[in-house]
Amino acid sequence: MLIISIAAFAHGKERHDKKDTLKTNVDTLKTIQNVQPYKIKLSENLLEHVHNKIVHFPVAFVVAGFILTILGFKWDKFSSSVNLLIFFAGVFAIAAYLTGVLQESAFEDTSKEWVVETHETLGIVTAISIWVWFLFLSVKRLKRFSWLIGLITFVLVLVTGFYGGVLAHG
């Protein structure tokens, strides 16, 4: 109750009439630079940096598949969903690799070239791991160990995604 009363009456009877300086500064900067709103050119924006768009599918499918695998220890109703998620993660991982190779040349002879090579190697290992996980899910004798391959794949996705994020966002 004390915290609520302090928050409600922090300024006493005075009003907090300060202008929003951040908004004012941004508006001033836009006026000075004559900044226009960004226009989306669908045909260009849809087809550029395709790897950056496709790669989210295997990441999401692996994460969802791993979460459902963990939940599957308690409830056995998720196995067919995990199989589908991991199969499609594998398909999209191949597409991500192929589109990533097309974007690789932009980093040749730059300071980030080693990051691209590391990301590519990790991407290949991750894609292989996804398909190994799918194999373990599909073969009855191996199925009980599939959670371990899922864990390894999950960690690989996180590490590979980190390097990809460094490339895309600095």
C-alpha cells in the first residue's frame, strides 16, 4: 500500500509538465534531415536477404520440437507433432544453407569473413544434427535417445543463431 501511495503522489500537488524531450529531438532531427517514411518495395524487399527470412523456420521448428519433446516425458501425445516439426526443420535448414551460400560473397575480404565461415560450418553441423534427430525419432530402437540428439540440436541452433545474429545485426 505504501508503494502505491508513493507512486501515486510522487510529485505532490505539482503536475509533471515536462515536454517529451526524446519526441521533440526526434521531430527536430526529422525536420533538419527531411526524413521521409520508409517505403516498402515488395518485389525488392521480398527477394533480398532470403536467407535471413528462411532461417527463422528451422530455428522455430527445432525450438518447438525440443519443447514438445520435453513435454512428451509427461504426456505422450506430442510425438507425431515433434516428427513433423523436425522433418520441416530439416527441409528449411537445407534451404537456409543454400540461400546462405548466396549471401556469403558480401562478406568476402571483410573483417566478418571468419564469422561467416564459422556460421556456415555450424549451420552445416546443425542441419546434419536435425536430420540425425529425425532419424532417431523415426527408428524405434533409437527413439528413446532422441531427446539427447534434440538437446544437442537445440544448443547448436542457439550457437549458430548467435553467429548469424552477429552477421545480420553487428
